[in-house]
Amino acid sequence: MISIVVAMARNRVIGAGNRLPWSLPEDMKAFRRITTGHPIVMGRKTFEAIGKPLPNRTNFVVSRDPALSIEGCRTVASLDAALDQASAPEVPGHDQVCVIGGGEIYRQALGRADRIYLTLLDRDFEGDARFPEFDWSDYRVLSREERADPFRFEFIVLQRR
């Protein structure tokens, strides 16, 4: 199964200057819970924003630079290569590959994702990276949890129909 894990503002913003434009500890806890034990796939800029391989996950970094080597990560030339390698039986947790960004990687993965773990913030943020448009009717809501600290947001799990 291919899952997208994303936090998105009402205006689709997911990042500003290669950083999250908000601080939401509950979202970070949910991210850790969803992705731990599973391979994660991210673009190079997302990796640079995180700054290190995430523990207890096989980290795949997509980059057009064939010479790129990152200690503790597997670098690959394309999203397809990352998804193929991450879903291999020898990769721990390969039953769910988690795509964690950024915008271009999400764009490429959206048509292939079986599930979206979406943290939807009920406010707009300034930013330069956005989550791509998608048709909500392609998905059914598996769960929806509303929270309000420090502002209103929802944890939504969408499954492709």
C-alpha cells in the first residue's frame, strides 16, 4: 500500500522556505505513529528540511543528482524507483510505503496512493509549497478527528475507492 502523509493548510500550503509554517505537536506525534516501522519516501529538499534520517524507518530520498549519497538513507533517481525498492519484501514494514513530501513528490505520488493521512488545518498560511489538487470523491473517509489546539484542525484518513 502506498500512503501519503501530509499536513496542509486550508489554502493547500504545505511549506514555506523549506520549513513547516506552523508548529503542531499533535501532528508530529501522529506522523511518527503512522510512519514508524515503515519505509518513507521524500524528495531531497524535504530531507534537507528534516536534516537527518528518521529513526526506525528505511529512508528513501529522491534526487536527480546521481552522485548524491546520504548516510543512513537510500538515494534513488525517481519516485518509481523509490516505491519499487521500498515495497520489496526485505524492507521492514514494506506493506505500507509512506510518501512524506515535498510538493513535487506528492504530485507524482497522488495518482498512485491508496491512502492519504491528511492533517487539515482550518486556516490559511503563507507559503511557497502546496499540496496538489485532488478529487475528494476518489476517496472515502475512513476516519475524521477534530482538534482545536492551538487552532482548529482535523486528522482525516482517506482511502481510495
